[in-house]
Amino acid sequence: MSETSKPALRHDWSKQEISALFELPFNDLLFQAQSIHRQNFDPNQVQVSTLLSIKTGACPEDCGYCSQSSKNDAEVERERLLPLDEVIEKAQQAKNNGAHRFCMGAAWRNPTDKNLDKVIDMITAVKNIGMETCVTLGMLTEKQSQRLKQAGLDYYNHNLDTSPEHYGDIITTRTYQDRLDTLAHVRAANINVCSGGILGMGEKREDRVSLLQQLANLPQHPDSVPINMLVQVEGTPLHGVDEIEALEFVRTVAAARIIMPASVVRLSAGRTEMSDETQALCFLAGANSIFYGDRLLTTDNPDESHDQQLFAKLGLNTKQVFETKGKQSACACG
């Protein structure tokens, strides 16, 4: 399809418009999402990344979903920042297994400048073995964002998690505006933004609508939008909440594809709880990226062999980058 036939990128979506998408008959919604997906991407290509926890546990935030919060009772051992040689080894292994992008996550509220120095060394080393880099380190200042850009960082992940209305029920130690400010600093530094949310945290459909509105109405759409399904961990406040229905999850993926047509939509956490059929519907709805490997920070992920079998069944291929209007796609850490 010609460039002029692609839908315009909008930043003025109303809740009523997004809600109307959710209300469409399922087949109509998926047809619209798949049609838009084909205008911007190869429908049979999936981008693959690997995520490594470089510093686990003892986070001072009180995120109700997180096993790494020091406020929660999940049995996660506290670990110091991984040594550089171990990170390089993990990155090389990920590359050998077919990943194109290496994402590193640290359980911090915000990195100190000393910690940032060590992460920058990791970014340099990973790029030297020929992989793209992404990090998620918590909140950043404007100066820290500029330093990461100078180090050659490709992508920064900072999720909004949920709607502004539901946010206070999930997190109290940082505000929604804190998250928006970090995204603004990353954009100003010209680093690709990865930002999405987590579904199944006791939110209502109207919260999922509001989350998507927040993402779509940012000054620039996130380069990548991770759609996570909550992985319930014993010892966290959200353990035992009602799970989101699979078809409602697919509807959210489809709505994200329609309102952010040029963004990469990633299936992130929760794929171990999804059937192959649910994942197939998500790809049909416009998802075109996954994390690869048996761990996502501290939670399980499908192993590489299962993913390869699923890709073969669906006729999906993997490649290193997508090109959408001259801009590379982005990674989205969980």
C-alpha cells in the first residue's frame, strides 16, 4: 500500500472513540486491526528480544504487582548489580539463540550516577557484540537521559502500567506524573521510548481505555508498546485478583494497534499463561514482537523451542528491525 494510504498518526484520541473500538464485534475489530497492521508492517514478521535482570530485588517502590518490591513478601533474593563479564556472557548467549536486541532491567527507583556509570559500561559492551540495547532503570533525570544517549543506548523502557484513575490502587511511592516526566526526558534525549502497561490488575475496561488514551496522546507514540498480562506472584498484593479474560486481552492488543498504527506492539509478561491460540489471535490483532528466553526478570517465559514451534505453526518469521516511516522499531521491557 502507498505511504499516503496509511492512517495518520493521531494524538487526540478521546475515551469515547477508544471505548467504541472495544465495543465492536470481535471479528470487525480484528479485521480493522489487521488491516492497519498490514499497512505498516509485514504481517508475518515478529521482532525478538531478550531481557536480563541485572539487579534483582530490594526495590523501594511499592508496586502491587512486583515480586522485587521490598514492601512485598514475595520470595525473591536480593542481588547486587551483575558484573560486566556476566552480562556480556548472557548477551552473547542471547545473540547466539536468535535475539537481536538485549534489554537490561534493574530494580531501582532511580539509578545513582555511580550505578549509571556501570550500566553505561554494559551498554557499550553489548553494542560491541553487535546487538541493539534497551534498559529499564526506573525514573531518570534529564541529565541522566542525555548520558545514556551519549553512550549509544537505543531504547528506554518505562511503563505507565495502568490508567491514571487506577494507578493509586497499584502504586503509591511514585506518581503518574513522575512516569510521564521520565518519558519526556527520554524523548528529549532522542532515545526510542518503550512504554505500555499491565492488564489483569483488577482494573475495569474503562481503565484499559484510559491507559491506551494516555499512550496514544503522548507527544510522540511510543516506538514500542508492551502489553503485559499480570503474572500473579504469591506474596504480592495482587496475588489472587480475578484474571483478565483472554479475548479481552486480545481486544486491548487490537485497540492499541489501531490507535498507534506505526508502533511495535509487544506481547511481554504473561505468555506462559496464554494458550497458543490466544497468542495467535494477538498476532492477528497486530502484536509483532515478543521476549525470547525462559525468564522475564523474575518470572517464567516460554522457552525458545516452544516459541520456534509456535512460529513454525503460524508461518511467522523473525528479523532484526522493522522500518516504519524511516524509524526503527523499539524494544519494550516487561
